[in-house]
Amino acid sequence: MRRDKSAVTVDPKLLELLVCPLTKGALRWDAANNELISRLARLAYPVRDGIPVMLPSEARELSDDELAKPTN
């Protein structure tokens, strides 16, 4: 079974409700990497098969360069 990364989406209504579990701050959808970005926590939470994995232990740390990129 082939999985196309660009085909994964997250329901916009779900994005309005989700917050970072550590900071309770807003999240930004990064469609290119299928991740939800928490700038305050400096973490990127993965989205697998359209389901956000909101566990800090599953998130990856964001570099200074990634944080410096402008948000869309």
C-alpha cells in the first residue's frame, strides 16, 4: 500500500480545538512534514494517518533554524 505524505490532512475544526499538551498554546499545521508545530514548546508533533500524536515523547525538537522560518 502506497502512502502519499501530501495526501494526509487534519480536519480544520480539530486544529481549532487542539493545543500543545505542555504549554496549552496554539499549534500550527505543517503540511509539508505532516506535523503540528508548537513554537512555545519548540516541538513538532507527528500526524500519522490523519491522527495527531500529541505525546511529548513522540514529538521531535525544533531547531533554531526551523523556528526562525516565517509562519504562513
